[in-house]
Amino acid sequence: MAELLFWPALLLYGEAAVGYLGEARHPGTAGRAATWGVRLGWLAQTALLAVQAERNDGFPWSTWAGSLNLFVWLVVSAYLIWGCRRSFRLLGLAVMPFAAVLLAVARAGGGIAAAGSRSPYSSAFLVLHVGLVLAAFAGFTLAAALSALYLWQERRLKRREATILRRPAPSLAALDGLAARTVWISLPALTLGIGVGLVRLVTDGDRVDALVAATVVTWIVWAAYLVLRSLRGWTGRRAAYLALAGFVLVVLVRLALPASHFA
Amino acid sequence: MRLVLVGTSHHHAPVELRERVALDREQASALAARLAEGGCEAVCLSTCNRTELYVACADPEAAERAAVAALAELEPEVEEALYRLRDQAAGLHLFRVAAGLDSLVPGEGEILGQVRGAYEAGTTGPLLDRLFRQALHAGRKVRAQTAIAESPASVSAAAAALAEQVFGDLDGASILLVGAGKISEQAARNLVSRRARIAFVANRTTDRAAELAGAFGAEPLPLERIGEELVHADLVISSTGAPGFVLDAATVAEAMGKRRGRRLLLVDLAVPRDVDPAVNDLDGCYVYDIDDLQAIVAETLVGRRREAERAESMVAAEAAKFHEWHASLDVVPAIASLRARAEEIREAELRKADALLGRLDESQRRAVESITAQIVNKLLHLPTVRMKQAAAAADGVVYAEAVRHLFGLGEDER
């Protein structure tokens, strides 16, 4: 059943990624098709997660690949909040290829069939720790996508392209403001997620591993984003570059380091 | 009823001629009422680009003569610049006008309101009512389903659209106007219509600055003080006649240092330029000069023309629907007579059989009534549909005559 739901989700996310590419070249039908691809793919993935949750007696995404599956769902969910608006369609070009690739990686790592393996941790802990950290990372991913779109749009404005008004894109102010708001919501979630993890770490007498250290560095970068923005007026291009740096850390934490942490 | 259009537009007449046949709303209404005398319908559409008379009348020749005479009365020279269209061509023309496809700038939005105004001021009946309502519907549909009206068609509209690309909603955005000439005033008015606020007007002559500032409720400034006020403005529109730069990179950089990352859009409409192009290299600053804006307008006009091609087919489909309805009017009397004759025969036959049917109870009688009515309807359904189709293909009158002849319709009255 999970396999049956995985393939439509992956194909629809892939279709959306291609559709957004078409939208960037010729705005119109391709963008509408892409938006429907995201919506239907998200529904398929939601059903997939529901099947996994139903099949398992506890939190079924405690493996690395399983959590990647949940992470993709959270990223697409966050994207759907704004992505369906016409002017934000190009945001999909930054989000959907990434989501499709990660979902394929999650399957390759066994994240689709992984449901059924029991975690030694309680569901409450996993929901709080894994759920909150993943939700925060999904928020940071969206903030980074908004920042990338900001830099693209700003570059076009700086270069005074004659075609600047041809493609509907959100204003610089909207992109900058939305990225900041997303970080304002995500950082407290990450703080709480890290806090819960650290409490468990101390209680169990475990050691801080590379993933925990990198997650804390990620927290510092995103906290700096908000502090510099509020106190030093770091908005616009500088804030966007900082968000992209924070996103590199998110990718590192999500993809490169987790093996030892989940072991 | 036949449809007649007589008029002139920017395609056929220069402005010196058009302005002599231009009418205000009251005059247009009075002329329409005059042309509608004697059982006709009439609408006068008069804008800066066209004056057109739409007349629906049983005698199209007389209607056309009256319309031409009415326009020639305003200006005899216009007669040579007049176009005369009938029925389908006249209908399609109005649909194209309402969609903005016949405008100087394709898709311009004002014409739809002007067509609505003309319709409301006209003397309309069933034909022009339907024509104008369908044309307005087609105009709205084209604007909703194509991007023909989305892009700016003038330098001032392009400046406003760019400001929206930077700031989003312009509600409350603060504008510093440098130079109090006509061009910057026009651009400022466009921004004000999007709820931006003119905060300062700087000019070399303080009298003109004060005059324009008064009109916008802004503060007048001498040119020397613009550096100070740059800190507070979101948007600068500059169009002075100064020979060199009025705003150099150092002045703007100093102001940007105090703005805590707030963006600044500078629209330089002056030739020679007022704003040092190096300002565009500063973080958070975006400078557009007159060439940049003209390039954007040219690009968007290309886009509008592309969309106009899509719009043409939509308009043609809508106009065809109207034509179908209009043509069906030719056969409606024949269809009505045919159905009346059939009903008459049915009732007569039932009356003849009354003695036999008298033995039936009420429900049986109702069943007989219903069956005979259904037989008549089924027999007449296909001829009715075919006659309407023939009407749309311009054979309607021939078919109607044939039906009248075959069924002897109207012979009783003769």
C-alpha cells in the first residue's frame, strides 16, 4: 500500500518540478499544472504517512530515511501555504525539485517501507524532538527558498531587465518579510526540539555527537539572522545570503551527518 | 431588424478631425435618441479615439443615411473618413472595441467603461440591448482570461509597476519628487492612484515646488536639501532640467547608511540624467532611467500584442454567438406560425373525435392530450432546429419562405 502511494507522490512532485521550470520560461498553463501536481502529490504523501502511522504502533519516522520522508512532507506543506498564489509560483522552482529528490532518497534509504521497526524511544519524545526539529528545518528550507527567489528577483531589478514585468513574482518586500516571518516561527520550534533532545541526552548520560553539534551551530546561524535583522538592519540581500548559509547547514544536518545519530 | 454601424476612429481620422465629431455624454444621448425615432434603436459611442453610431432598424439604408448625415452635420469633412458596417461585421467590430482590440494600446482598460457609458446613455431595444451586453461580457472575459491588460502601457505606469515589484503594496509609500515638471507630476499621480503618498517636492524654483506640493499635500524643499530627506523616502522621481547629476552616489550612500536596510527606488525621467548610474550599485538601491522604462513599456506592448492574438479568437467566438441569435430572429416568426398551425390542427382533430373521446375518463383524456402534443413537438423539433441553423448560415429567410409555402402559413390571413 505504501509503495502504491509513494509512486504517485513522487511522480506528481516531479511533474510539479518540471511544470515550474516551464512556468519560469512561459508563465501560464505549466504553472497551473505544477500547482495541481503539488496539491495532489501532497495528498498522496499525506495518505502514505497515514498508512505508515496506522501500520506502526508508535512514531514511525524515527529512522533517518523515515524522518526524511516526513521532512519532505513538512516542506511541501509549508510551501503550500503560499505556493498556490500565482505570484509565488516561481518559489516552486526552488522547492519542488528539492522535495522530489529527497523523497526519492528517502525511499532509497528505506524510509517508505521502514514503518514497523520499533524505536527504543517513546512516541511523545519522538514527536517533540524529531517532529519539532523537522518542522523547524522545513521552515528554514522554505525561508531559504524565499531568499533564493529574493536574490533572483533583486538581480533582475538591478540589471534593469526589460522583461521584469513579464513574469509575475512577489515583491522584494514580500519575499524578505515572509522569509523573516518563517524564521521567526521555525526558530522557537528548533529551540524546543533541541531542548527536549538535550534533556534526554543528559538523562541517558549520552555524549554530544556531530549531528547535535551541527544542529546547535545551525540554531546559532538562524538566531543570528533574526538578531542582525532586528538590531543591525540586516534585511534584503545580506539577510538572504545568511539564510542560504543557514540552509547549507540544514542540508548538512539532514543528509550528511545523521547516520551516527539514528544508529 | 438590421444592425448598422457608421463611425470613425484613430485608424481613419487624425485627432484634428476626431475632436470635431467628439460628443459628451449628453450630446451622445441626444443624438442616439434622435436616430432612434421611428421605431429604431441607437447608441452613440464617443471617446477620444472614436465616434461610432450603432443603429438597429428595419430599413438599414435609411438608418445608414441618417447616421452619416448626423456625423456630417457635426463636421462635413468627416464623411470621407467614415466606415460603414452592417450586421455581423458591425457586431464583431463592437466586440473588438469592447475588448480593447481596436484601441491604440491593445487591451487598454478605459474603453470598457466608455462602451458601458454609451450603452447606458443610448436608446436601446431588444437588439442593441443584447449586442452591448454581450460585447461588455466579451470585454470582461478577455481581460479576465488573457494577460492583455496586465502590463503597463506608459512610462508612468511602468514606474508604478516597478515600485510594486520592490515594495509590494504602495499604500503609504513615501515619495520624493525632484523637479516639478509635467512628466514627474504624471508619474507621481499614477503612484498616488495606488495609494502612495507624495511627501516632498524639491525644485530649483521654490514657487513651483510650493504649488505642486500644495496640490499633493506635500512639503516643498529646495534642491539642496534632498540629501537629508532621502533618509525618509521610499521612492524618488526625478525630472529636473539640470545639466549634471542632482543625486550622486556619495549623497545616496550616506542616506542609505541611515535607512537601516530600507530599499530605495529612484526613477530618473530626466535627460540629461539626474541620478548618477553608480547609485544602482549601492545595496538596496534600484535606479531606472527613461531608457529603461521605455524598454519595459516596449516589451510589455509586445506581450500585449501577443495576448491580443489569443483575445481575437475569444472575441470572434462571442461575436458568433450574437450573430447566431440575431440571425435566428429572421426565422422566429415562421417557427411560431408553424407551431401555431400544428397546435390548431391538433386541437381541431381532438374536437372532431370528441364523441369518441367522451367515453374516456379524465385521466385517459389527459393521456390522449399529452400523446398528441408530444407527437406534434417531436415532428416539429427537427425542422425548428434546422431552420435556426440555416438562419445562422444566412439561409434563414429562404428556409422560412419554404416553410411558409409548404405549410400554407399566413394564407388564411390573405
